[in-house]
Amino acid sequence: MIEQLEELKSRALEHLGRLDALPALEDWRVTYLGKRSELNQILRNLGTLEPSARRTVGQIANDVKRLLESEFNDRRTQIERTLREAEVARERIDVTRPAKPTLIGQKHPITQTLEEIVGAFRALGYDVVEGPEVEWEKLNFDMLNIPPEHPARDRWDTFYVKSEGSLPLGQMLLRTHTSPMQIRVMEKTKPPVRVVVPGRCYRYEATDATHESQFTQVEGLAVDENLTFADLKGTLTAFTHMVFGPERRTRFRVDFFPFVEPGAEMAVDCHGCHGAGCRICKQSGWLEIMGAGMVHPKVLEGVGYDPSRYTGFAFGMGVERISMLKYGIDDIRLFFANDLRFLRQFR
Ligand code: FA5
């Protein structure tokens, strides 16, 4: 029996040494220390031995039991620690790792160009105001010296809005340009006036590479005593240098708009060829960027300004066209196509 106990002890310890998981450890406990274990069997049969043998074997059996119990406890503590350590290692966070990039939005290229244009005029001392996109016919046309039946109305193909009742200001329409804001500003303020008006405009036009039925303009208006065409040229040239670069040259040519006299169209020398002629400027060497002119005396009179005392200049530019010129974009429709491959180039 003593030999059996010795053999049992070494077998149990050797088995225990090979275990590294808690369920197998529990099986081991049932096998070697459980009620139906060999050891328990021996302890239970002690009564059948002679008293002297019973004491010796009983002591050895109890020693083996205590040893196995303490080894079992040690092993369990060890395995639990190993498992805990593995878990900690698994859950470890590397705080030095770079974070996953977050997707943040960006401004649309038209917004970027618009802010640049408006920023340039702010720096020149202009206020920024905005106005309604649904406008009265009287402000969009009549008060800008374009009476009904005037052929110039054909130049601005118009979306009319169904309007009912008595309409002293004519029909309602989607403004075809930001120029009606000249009237709204002058009706509300006394000279001197210096404002720019960014905003969306609408024209009933077929879409092509340079035309959309919805687009953005920036209107400008300055009214004061003694303002001349030289002020117009100086202001717009300074603006061009800020937005297109200080080396740019400008060109003013006669153009007709009913609400200015004289009227002009301003062009910048082409950034692609510096005036020599290329594909971008259609070989002309110049890119037209806006309409401008001295505010027509009739317009000043219409808002109650005295044209013998005050003079002013006004201008209006297309933001999409300027953005196209700045970035070499050849189709206006790209701005509205919502194609991320295009938009991401303007980060
Ligand atoms: C005007 O709208 C005048 N109100 C500008 C003006 C203001 C002249 C003050 C004098 C004094 P025009 O129709 O040329 O002018 O339009 C001005 C600019 O708007 C054009 O040069 C162009 O850049 C832009 N534009 C006009 N129509 C479209 C369109 N369908 N799509 C995109 N841009 C357009």
C-alpha cells in the first residue's frame, strides 16, 4: 500500500505538471482527490489494516493528500495568473499608435473661390450683404433701366414664379443676376456706399461647358461724391492682383448694360499663355471675368440719389467662371456633379 501511495503520488504530480487549463485541472482534482479517487479509497480502507500498519499508512496517505492538495492549489494559482497576464497582454492599448484618420469635410471649390473674392473686397473696405433669390421684376429689371419690352430683357432668360393678386412690383422671378441688390442697398442707405453681394442666380438657359441654369455671382457697388471710371479701374485691378496674382494685366473694353454708362467688360491676361494665345483663352490672350460700369444716372434717380452730386460704379462677376479660370477647369458642370474624385482635388 505504501508503494501504491508512492506510485500514486508521483503519477499525480507528473500529471499535474502537464496541465495548463482550468477545466483539465478540475478533472485532475476529481481523479486524484475526489470522493471516488484511489487515494480516498485507500483512506477509507485503512480500517481493515492492523493498528500499527494503519497508523503508518494513514500518516503517509494523509501526507500524500496534503501534498496533492497544496500542489493543486499552487498550480491553480499559477494557471490563473498566466491566464490573467495573457488577457492583459491581449487588451493592452498602444497609446503611441497613430489614430485612424477621420474623414472631415471640406468646402466646395465654389465656396472657396467665393470666400476668396469676398475676402479681397473686404480688404478693400467693402461691406458684404446678401439678398433674396426670389425677386420682384421691378427690381431685377425696371429699376435697373430695363423697362418692359426692352430688348435687353431677352439677354436674361428668366424663370418666373407664379404670383397672384395686385402686384405693384410686377411678377416674381428667380433673380437673373445680383444687380437688383444695388437697388435694395441704395433704397436703404445714403451714400457713401461700398458693398459686395455674393449670391445665387438663375437663368432659363441650356446647360453647356460654360453655362448652368443656376450659378453664383458677386455684385459690387460703390457710390460717393467724385467717383470716376479711374476708381473703377483701380479697384478692379487691385482685386485681380489679389485673386489672380500681382503679375496679371487687366483689359477694359466697351460693353453694354442698361444700368451703367459707360459700360465695360473686364478681362485678365490668360494665365496659360500670358497673353500670347492658347487653348484656354481660345487664342485671344484674354479671359473675360466681369461686367462693370458707372452707375446710370437713371438708376441713381430711381432710388432718390442726386446724380448731379453722386456718381458710382458697379460690377458683377460669375464665381464659377472665375473658379474655372483659377484652377483650369474646362466644364462648369463638374461643380454640380457631386463627384468626390473632382471635389477632393480642392482640399
Ligand atoms: C450681368 O449679370 C450683370 N448684372 C453684370 C454687371 C453688374 C454689369 C454691374 C455691370 C454692372 P452678365 O449677364 O454678363 O452680366 O453675367 C455676369 C457673369 O455671370 C458672366 O460674366 C458669367 O461669368 C456669369 N454667368 C452668366 N450667365 C451664366 C450661366 N448661365 N452660367 C454660369 N455663369 C454665368
